[in-house]
Amino acid sequence: MAKEKAKIKSDSDVDMSAVDSDNAAISDDVESFRDAADLEIKDIEGIGPTTAKKLKEAGIVSVLELAVTSADQLALDIECSKDTAATYIMESQRLLRKSQVLEKEFVSANLLLEKRKAMLRCSTGSKSLDELLLGGLETQAVTEFYGEFGSGKSQVCFTLCAMAKQPISEGGLDGGVIYIDTEGTFRPERLNQIARARGFDPLLVLKNVAICKVYNSSHLELIIEDLGRYVSAFNAKLVIIDSIISLHRAEYLGRGTLADRQQRLNAILHKLIRLAEIFNIAVVITNQVQSSPDMFFGDPTKATGGNIIAHTSTYRIYLRKSGENRIAKMVDSPYHPYSDIRFTVNEKGIDDTEETPKAKNKK
Ligand SMILES: Nc1ncnc2c1ncn2[C@@H]1O[C@H](COP(=O)(O)OP(=O)(O)OP(=O)(O)O)[C@@H](O)[C@H]1O
Ligand SMILES: [Mg+2]
């Protein structure tokens, strides 16, 4: 184990040295997440070269990926019994725990606080929206932006693509972005414009975003299944799925298919939240709204996807148009006050309005 650590340390010394001293504490913690990504399958007890090869063929190349796989899926993927698959998963989780990567099943609040310290925040490009998020988009969390068409969901995502590349000291994540486009609305020209307007090198920003256009819900499930591998490969610190539900919503029509659809969405969302925690990455999903005609007061729209998305997203932000501007409202959060703010959409992507009013606390 010690030897392993030493090897990993020397590999990661190079990029960590660039982080400024103010962030030294944070970067130490981040390094422990990197170590996790570098643990090898062959270090898992009970897994020999043959099984390692089968796992590799099934697209599982890191201990983390094995640890977050379901026994049913793994048994199918490597053609073994469910019991054997469960043992492999358990052993991989044991190794992660031994390397102090995953919290044990129960952790004390102060240890949890230590882990939260490794959390990074990415500026959204709007100070008001950052304020609503208490300092920016968090890693180790799934943040959902929902709203009707034209409310600015994709514009938030594009702006985040430009911000994530920036150094941590300047509000970025100093990392890559994976953009999963289910609606075919990603526009490199728009990202180019945003980067330019913000004074960033557009080429560096564009090169930093790996786009995956997905065509149907099975394709999306397949990509999410392998996401851990892509996160490592692209050194991604931000994963965006714009949008999470459109494909499933279009394909699973009628009430009879609802349970199946929800189960599939559930699997995707749980994988996302676990990846966010394990890799210390920020995950952003966008979601549509449906009208709820039974509502007489207030805004008669609510997010689609029902309880599954509502319960899995760590933070939910409702976006809506208000004249030329947009209003963002924190709808669901374990610790943010319920408040709303205004922002605008311009050549910089999303931006503060002229007057930049402070977040208006409702609680
Ligand atoms: N370059 C720009 N300058 C100013 N405003 C822009 C620019 N590009 C886009 N917009 C604004 O952003 C809106 C589109 O927002 P966006 O694409 O984020 O919507 P969305 O919430 O993702 O909608 P959908 O549900 O259809 O995907 C446009 O209607 C326009 O008002
Ligand atoms: Mg959109």
C-alpha cells in the first residue's frame, strides 16, 4: 500500500505543484481522490489476471468503477454468478475503504467535514447565481437546473464549460468538462463567443470540453455506465447532462411504462451522485417542466421526472424568464436558504444584470 502511494504521489506531483498555497489544504484532499482513481484492479483480493482481463473487456478498468457497479450488471458483463460478482464488488469496496477513499458506512460529522473540505466550487459566471449557490457550483453534488424552453438552462451549461477550465484561484475547477448532449443543442460557436467575451483563450476552452451526443435512452444509459472511465480519461471535473430526461420521456410513453422509465432514471441518477462523490466532480443536469393544471396559485409548472429526480438531485434550481432577464430560485437544498436572484443572458453566456441585486432570502 505504502509503495503504491509513493508511486502515485510522484506521478501527481507535477500538476499539484501548480496549485497556489492558499489552496494547499484543498489540494491535499483532492490528491486523495486522485489516488482513488489510480488504484488498480489487480490490487483487489481474489481478482487474478483472467478476471481482470474480463473486467477490462467489459469496460471496467478502475477499482472505483467496479465498486459502483451492480452485481446483476456485473454478472451479465463478465458472465459469472451473481454471488461471485457481489464478492468482487465487496472486495473492491473494501480496498477503497482501506485506502480511506470511501467513508466507512458510518462516519463522524467531523470526518465528513474533512471530506467536504475537498469540495471545490465553480463559478457559474454570474455573481448573483454564485451567491444563490453560496459560492458557486459544488463538486460532490448533483445540481439540477430546470425550467421551460428558453429559460437559460443550456446557457448556464455553456457558461460553466468556459468557467470550469479556469484555475481554481480564479473560480474555475482547473479541469476538463464532459458534456452529454441529448437534445442536439450544444453549439461550439456559442462557447467560442462566451470564452472570447470573457477574455479566455477560446481554443483552450473548446479543447477542454468533450462532447458526446446521445441519440436514445439506451445510448445514454450506456454512456453513464462507463462514465467513470471517461472522467478519468478526460481529467473531468464537471459533467453536464443537457437534458437528463428528454430521451426517456419521449420513449417511455403512457402510464404502463412509467415504472420502467423511473427505474432506469433512478439507476442513472444514483450512478451520477456516487461518481460525483467518489471523483470529487460537479455534476449538472437539466430538466424540463410540465404544467400541473391542478395548481391554482403560484407558478403552475413543476419539474418532470417525479420523485426520482427530486430526491436524487442535491440542489434544484428553477429558472424562468422575466422580461429580458431570468430568475433563478433555489427549490431544494439541504442547507441553502430558499431565495431567488436575477441574471441575464448575453455574449458572456449568463451574466449579472446591471443592478445585480442581492439574493432575496425568503426564510
Ligand atoms: N448570444 C446570445 N446573446 C443573448 N442572449 C442569448 C444568446 N444566445 C442565447 N440567448 C438567449 O438564450 C435563450 C435560450 O436559452 P437556452 O438555450 O439556455 O434555453 P433552454 O432553457 O436550454 O431551453 P430548452 O428547454 O429549449 O433547451 C434564447 O432564447 C435567448 O434569449
Ligand atoms: Mg437547452
